[in-house]
Amino acid sequence: MATAGSILGHSVLRREDAGLLTGGRSYVDDLDIAARSVVFVRSDVPHGRIVGISGGEGVFTAEDLQLPDMLAGPPAPAHFGRPALATGTVGYVGDPVAVVVGDTLAEARDRAEEVIVEIEELPGNADPMAASEVVFEVDPIEDPGALEGADVVVSFRYLNQKIAPAPMETNGILAVPDFDGAGRLRLWVPTQSPFSVRQTVADCLRLDPDRIHVVVPATGGGFGAKGHAYVEQVVTAALAVRLGEPLLWVESRTENMLHMGHARGQVQDVQIGARADGTVVGMTWRVTQDAGAYPDIGAWLTFYTKMMASGTYRIPRIDFRARSVITNTAPTGALRGAGRPEAAATVERAMDLLAAELGMDPVEVRRRNLIETHSEPVVTPTGAVYDAGDYLAAMERAVDLVGYDELRAAQAERRRRGDRHQLGIGVANYIEVTGNGPSSDYGSVEIHDDGTVTVLSGVSSHGQGHQTTYAQIASEQLGIPWERITVVQSDTDVVPRGNGTYGSRSLQLGGSAIDRAAAGVVDQARQIAADHLEANVEDITVYHGAGLGVAGSPDTALPWSKLAELAAEPLAAECDFDQGARTFPFGTHVAVVEVDTETGGVRQLRHLCVDDCGNVINPLLAEGQQHGGVAQGIAQALWEEMVFDAGAGPRTTNFGDYLIPSAAEFCDFETHRNTTPTPLNPLGAKGIGEAGTVGATPAVQSAVIDALAPYGVRHLDMPLTPERVWRALAGDGDGAQRGTAP
């Protein structure tokens, strides 16, 4: 992939950061454009019939706007959708009922307070197991004999709690109608998918997409939740067109907690069967997905849970069924991992419970069941096609680096002494699927007369470092210093097409498109250089920092500015790269914790991961993604949970109630990487952005439960708060399962 002196594989500092650190880049709420403010009136009950809405000037309802239902968009089924404003009934606390416009935000809020919404309250439900309306069922895997031949069968229920995306920047939009005097609508939207937002707004406003210009300003996090348009964005755009004036909507933190797509929310009833030697013969899954009040992309994510239901293991038979049901909570959406953490956490819990049942070491049970190293595709019982992997190497390196045997010895000594602070060790193997959605994306490269380069990309960065990595890729192909390369994305008028950033696809698809486009430019330039130098095109090579010339004769090199001058047409190429399949990064996490058996407090001592995402373009950025993913994964295991009362009333509506950890709450992360390149793209790269949330959560959960094993605790639901751990130790824990310690 890289040549001598290559910029690839080096920890180049992010070029994006200076503008963010100095305030040189604007978020949607910072744009210096005069606009009136939009505030939404929301339901304050979980479920009910709308009897009447009374307001005054500047108040609009669904009846006023007459917008069609907003569809969730592909790959979700076509029948998924919701009204832009509630019609007839409300489905959850936070459901938008009406919208108010004011000259200032304070005025709009005051007007919203004056709107009276009369609602006849109906029973609310936040428990998916008590729900009756099924909105989606994934195609089942029917194998009623999946457990045949098992000497031991372990049955358990796994609860993957509902959590909130909670990005640092909430949602918003600035809509400016007729910005160009030709009737076009410009939208500034903090989104991961500008072309998707453009299409959704066009569909709802019945406009040609070319009449809409979407620009993505600096975006303060998305984590998957900003991967599509929200109803408030559609309504704000519609009102801007209707009123003929710029409008700004920015979500409050409480609105964000109530409304931005919640995630996870699965209940899984699972059985795993194995022979007496620990070899797994099969698994059965019965999954209930909380879809929230309206079916959105999250209701469909059981597709990925099914795909990844065998993890990194040789599980020959799987029987799998999943249904998604309606509850009176916010619609479930995508969040970092999106269906894959739900699978990995359960598979790893199954391995731990099986080990406990057999009295075996958890690592040894895993070792006996891992898929063998492969460079050719491996097809699992769920239909997943793993591209290339060395799963044992990742696990063995992780347990070696962490000093697993020594930790077990230290744990045994603490248990022998009856220490107050018990040691827990959790090991979790994971595999996830990346390059999701359409397996293609757009990239182009153009050389200008002064020898500078413009790269266009169809993906849309919201913190990943595309400006840096894509410049590195183009620099490697062209031999042009990366400082002379400008990367442009997130603008639907400048970039002709694109699918956006989600599913850890940006490097393998967007990066490969740029790599191939740059290679196309080099091919054109080689022909130009050959003609000018009267040489064979096969003899022309790239001289880094100098241009193109005859191989072995660097003094013949023509600078890129000269090549651009000699070109009859612009020296440019574009590529819609399609790798045709998904990639499957994998790895192993090891968590070491200390549990205070008197208070239930959990203290992280170590967290080590060995991730394999194929070839790495920029190790510094990869490590940043590892750290971020691990932090979010640990946060779900120990702290985060959306809590509702018996009637579906939310109890976690701000950061005073919903626990988001800071860096001070974490131990240092020990991040390592193995390299198993994928054959599916020219970079040999797989995704890394979501891996931490897939592997860290089960490792930490396993570690805490491992510390509780001497007290007979076999399983404990997340989050593993001090109270929940203390109650489990006291023998009356909610979500605790007990058994004999191995």
C-alpha cells in the first residue's frame, strides 16, 4: 500500500483542529445570518389523543402545514415513517405537536408557552415485552434442532438497555429560502448525510432536489444519530419557504434527550448448547427490539444483530427470530455500533455463562471455539461473509499483553483472603460489520495550473479527520505534498453525489474512491509526460515532491503545474468506488476492575484492546477512534441508561439525571492493533470508528460479574451502577441471576 518515504501509515496531526480550537469554524447556531427562531411545542404525556390546539400568531400545526409522512429512508423498509407533526395522537413525551416562530428565541419560547394543547391521556408503555404492536420482523433463521447434540444448555435473558446518543452539539437547522434570487432553498444542517437530508426535504416539500442546497457546518458529534433528517428540520425548511424568510431551529439539551433517536433497547432470550468439552453446537435467539413510538431505522437494526449472532466463533447452527415493537418512547435510531454491539454483548455473555456452567476458564472456552485464521471468505450460519480474519491472534496477544495468568493468580489470592475489594477480569472477542449501506461512494481529484489539488468526497466528516486522511491518500498517489491538497465535502452544490458517513465506511469507500481517482489522474499525467519527454508511458514514474519523469532520471521530472499546463483538458478524474461487499473488523478487549463489596462501587484498573481494522492510514486518528469507542462502550456498561416510569414518563431528561462520564471517570486505555488487510478495497482498510462500542461493553460487564462470582452472581444487567451491584451482593438484585461460583 505504502512506498518508501510514504505519508501513509504515519501519525500526521489533524489539519481540522486549528479552526475548531480557535473558533474559526462555525456551528449552525454560530452562523452570522439573520434569522427568526423556531420552537416546537411538544407533548408532555407519553400517549394520548389530541383534542385541540389553541395558540396565536405564528403557531402552526400539522393541519396548517399539510406535510406528508416522513419516511425513515433506506435501508429501512418503505412503510417506516412518521408525521412531521403529531396528528390525532401523540406517541411519547417530546413528540412535536405544533411549531412557533418568533423574532428571537426568547419570543418564540414565550409564544410556545402560551400554546394550549388539550390531550386525552391514554395508557403509556415503555416495556417492549408488554408491547403488542409488531412493526417489523427480520427474516428468521429457522433451525429447530440447533441445540441437538448438546451435553449442556445454558438459557438466559439479556437486556441491552436503551441509551441516548447525547452528542455535544444538539440538532438544528438554518433554512434560507431564495438565497440566490432564483428560488432555491439553502439549508445549513449538522448532519452525517447531506444528500440524504436533501432528498428527504425535497420529498416532503415536493421540490426537485436540485432546488435545494445543503451545506454541513462544523458538527459537534453525531454517532449515527445525525445520519438522517429529523422532522423538525423538515418543518423548519417548509416554514422558511412558506414565510419567505430565514428560520433557525436549535434543539435544547432536554429536547435532545427526549427526542433524538434512542438506541440499543433489545431484550434477548438466548440458549447456547455445547458438548462437555466446551465445543458449541448451536444457539437459539428470540429478540424483541424496542422501536419506540414510530418505526425508524432502529427498528430495522435487528438485521445486523442477526448477521453478527455467531460472533468470532464456529457456531454451526443458529435459530434466530427477532421482532420490533411499538412503545411510548422516542423512536429508536442508530448509535455507534447500531445492531452489532447488541449481538457481541450477548455472544460474549453466552461464552462466559457456558464457561461458568462447565467450570472452565472463559478464555479457554473461547479458544476452543474461535474461527480458524482465514484469508478467503468464511460464511456463517447467519449468512454473514467474513472477508479475512485472525481472531485467535488478537485474543492471544490481548491476554498476553494484559498478563492474564498473573491477574488470575492475584484474583485467587484476593478471594482466598476475602478482601473487601474483589478483582474482576473480563475478556470479550468481537467482530463487527463495516462499509454498511450502499457499498459505494464518490471521490474526485483535480490538479490546478499552480500544481495544487482539490479533492471532492461524497462522505461528510463530523469529527473523523477526513480532511487529514484523504489528503494523505491523494498525496501518496500523486507525490504532491499534502499541504497543497484541499479536501472538499459536505456541500451538495460542490460535490455531485455521495452517501455520507456512517457504518464505519468513510475510509474503505470514500478513501478508496479518492485513491482510485488519484490513480486515474496519474495515468493521464503519465501519458502527457511520456508524449512531452518522448518516452514510453511504461517508463514514466512519480517522483514525490517533484512531479513525473522517466524512471531512473529524476532530472526529467515535470512538475504538476507543467503537466496541468500541457493537458488539453482539466487534469482530473472521478470514481464511484464500489467494493461490492462489507468488511468485518475484529479484536479482543480485556477489562480489569475492582469491586467494593461493601458499597458496590466499581473502579476500572485497566482496559486493553487489540483491534484489527486492516491497514491503517493514520495511526493517530485510528487511536483516537479506539479511545472514543472504548469510552462510549464502558459508559454503557457502567452508567448510561434511559429510564422511564411505569407509564412511560421519562426520568432521564438532562445530564443531571443521565450519566455521561468525563475523562476523569476512566482508567488509561491501552490500545493495540493487529493487521489483517481486506482484499475488498485497494487500501486494505476496514472500519475502526465503532469497534470500541462493540468490544468494550461486554468486556467491562464480564469483569464486574467476574468479581461477583464468589458471591454466586452469574449475570447482572447493565448499567452496573453501585446500587445494582450492591443489591446483587445483598441477594436481591434487579436483573441478577445467581448460581454456583466456578
